Amino acid sequence: MSLTSVPSATAGAATVAAETHGFLSPTGVEIAFLLVGLVTLGAAVVTVTTRQLVHAALWLVVTLGGLAVEYLLLTAEFIAWVQVLIYVGSVVVLLLFGLMLTRAPIGRSPDADSGNRWAALTVAVASAAALVWVVVDAFRTTWIDLDGPAAGSTAVTGASLFQHWVLPFEALSVLLLAALVGAIVLSRKAKADAAETRKDGDR
């Protein structure tokens, strides 16, 4: 077989896979993907609806972990481990650290609801509908053989991340640093107010 016939053979295999697979005959990987997606969606809903901040952070761990499992099912192991290391291992830890520094209430907090629930729900539904429409329209005829070898490589993914997406990546780092500095400032202000209150009481 010549080298020029390899792409045509690959395209033919992808066409056969697209013809033999359908929504009415899902594979085991596709069923697992759907089930994990439902669990992740449920955890995300609980994250934004609970009034206990610590519970919200813990449910966020479940949500981000579910996304990592979805990446694994899509044979994107590198992205899955980046998801675990950066988001589960850093963002959630930073969030909990900020809660502890600001002495946020551990139990149920009525202040966690701003009263704009319907506006937030409208924006969330509109954003989700737009995202689903864009993804479906972009990948309508694209099929991935999940049972076959992994597509792409770590080198290609890393090059794309640090060449084309380096600015959002660095912006996220600055945002996390700003969140940590803000938590420290708020905690120091709370301590100063408590000290002034104590002095006024002694007088």
C-alpha cells in the first residue's frame, strides 16, 4: 500500500463508521458518556442552587471530575489530566482557601442568593442553547471512533494550547492570583474591624 492510499483508506473507514453507527444503536462508550454527562449536569445544577458555600465547592469537584471522565471517554487523556490537575487540584483548593480566609459561613447562608435567580436562569438557558447549537452545527457530520486508537498527540495539544490559547491561559492565572489577593485583603479587613470592635468594648 502506498503512502497516498493511507488517507483515502482512513477516510473510507471513517465513512463506514459513520454509516454503521447511529443514535439508535449506541456503543458502550457512548452510553457511559451519556450517563456521566447526566451526573455532571446534575452536580452542576446543585452547585449553583445550593445555599451552602462549602457544599457548592464540593459539588464543583464532582462537576469538574465528571468533565475529566468525559475527556477520558473521548480518548483525550492529556486534557483529562490537565482538567484534574488545574481545575480540581488548584481552582477548587483556591476557592476553599478563600472561603476559609474570609471566614464564610459553613452552614446555610441566605446571603448566597442575590434575588436575581430568574435573570440568571434566563441567561444560563440562552447560553446553553447557543452553545449546543454551535457544537451540533459544527460537528454534525463528524464521527470519532472511540474504540480505536487515540487521535492526536500530547505534543500537538500542547503546541496548540501554548501558541493559540496562551493569552486566555495566562489571563486565568492572573484571575486566580487576583482572587487569592482579594481573599487575603477581605480577611485582614475583617480582623481589623474585629479588633476595633474589641477596643470600643474595652472603653
